[in-house]
Amino acid sequence: MSNSAPPVRAPRRDATANRAALVEAAKTLLQRDQDASLEAIAAAAGLSRRAVYGHFPSRDDLVREVVTAGAQRILGAMPSTADLVDLPPASRLAVIAVTLWSEVTHVRSMARIAVHEPFVATVAAVFEPLRAQVREACALGIADGSMRDDVDAATLGRLVEGACLAVLDEATRSGTPDDAGHRMVVVSALGMAGVDWRTALLAEPTVTTTDTAPAAHRTGPEDRA
């Protein structure tokens, strides 16, 4: 008698389509209303609430899938280490901040959901490569004297991250235009790192599309040193 395991059956096409419909409905409704109910999401997907539980044990599990996929998409659009290697520390942080802003500005409500409980740990794990780039930029800035040195690089990286999240919250609450948010996130991130706001504006990169990592940057005082 054969000991081989039976072949794993692929999900039925309708089940796969229903799951995808739930995820898309959640994306749309949560962007409009962060408190959208599971019933509303199910209805938008053309399903009953009971049908949802065949795919997701709870509303949080459905939302977690949505925010995790979004975080992975954003991470894929971020500059690589190679894109940043020739930039001074302040410009590295500015490029990261602006690229991140350009990816989240049109999905601000979903982004706010992603960075708060109970999803923050999941999203933080996805973003760990990005957080490592921020820590490296901070370490370089501390070492060359262009950034504050009263805290270590890991702590400074977390402070910079917090400054960016504060901008996201404020921009979402007040309806800040994209270009103003772009400027706010650079000044806030670099200001937290100890860079004067005027210098921060000089380091502000220009992002023309979300598909192209901003390799170019404006010349700042650190470039002329």
C-alpha cells in the first residue's frame, strides 16, 4: 500500500474569487471609513457575514491581510541600499521619508490603521529592511556629526519613525495637500534627527512618480562640505 500523501486540492475557483473580493472590498471601505463593519465589507463583496468566516476567522484577520499586502507593496517601492549608498545621511533620510510619503498619501486612512494596534507588529516586521536603512542613515549621521548624538542610532531611528507617523496622523486629520505633506515629512524626520529645518528643506528630494526611486537629491550644506 502506498504511503504517499494524497494530492492537495486547489481551492475552488469561486472560493478564491470570494476571498479576493473580500480583500478588495475591505481596501475600499476601510479607506473611506476606518471603522467599516464586517457586515458592510461582506455586503460590498456580495457575500454574507457568515460566508466571511469561511475565509477569515475575524475582522482583524481580514484587515491584517489587507495591511500586510499594502506594507509589502510599499516596501517594494522603496529605494534599495544601492540607491542610497552615495547620499549623505540627511539626504538618505529625506529620500526614504519622501518615497514613503508618496506611497501612502493616497491611502492615508489605511496607512493609519496599519501602524496602530493590533496590526503594528505585523507591519513592523514587513518594514524591518526599511527600518534598518533608517538606522544606518542615523548611525552615519551621528558618526559624521550631522545628526544629534545624545541618543544611539537605534533610538534615533525610532524617533524619526515616530515623527513620520505624527505627520501621517496630522495630514490625514487635517486633509493636508500632498505637496505640503511631502515637505512636512522631510522637515519632521530630519528635525527629529537634529537637522535644522532650513537644511532639511535643502535636502528634500523630488519624487516625480511612485514607480521610480528618487536617486537624485538637492544639494545641501553637507554636500558642499
